[in-house]
Amino acid sequence: MCVIKEEDLLLCMDKVNSVPVPKFPVRVVMNNKTISVFTTDDYKTIINSFDLDKLKYFPKTIDDGACMGLVDTRDESKSVSLCVMENYLMKTNF
């Protein structure tokens, strides 16, 4: 049986020279084998996809927000940092 979970998260870019980390809303879709990141709810806008069995996950704190890093163990240059959208929106008073 295939189980699919979807969530809106924030894609966090790398911090440069103490400038606040840019964050962009993304759609994350996970099934039994992969986790994929999209810029919209259109599947043609894929940013990255990771096989779960080749994925390294680690917690991160970015701008005091609850975040996670995802890295492909076969190619460590293939990585993303994602943050929970609700936490960020509450801290920035949106």
C-alpha cells in the first residue's frame, strides 16, 4: 500500500554574510520510497527528490525556527534545508 503525505514548508537558502536566511514556500510530498520538493502544487515544478533509503536527515535551527536538513548520501551536494512554515509565520508576525 502506498501512503502519501503532503505539507507546505519553507525552503531555506544558505546564509551569506550575516544576512537573514531567505525562505521560500514549497510543497513537500512524501510516499513510501521518496520525498520530493516542489515550488508549487504542480508536479512539473520539482526542485529535488530523494530516495528515503539513501537519505540522511538531521535537525537544524535556522533563525530560531524548527528546521531539518536533507542530504542524499550518494551525492552530498544534493541537499535542502526545510523549515516548518507555521513557526516562521508566528515569529515574523504575518
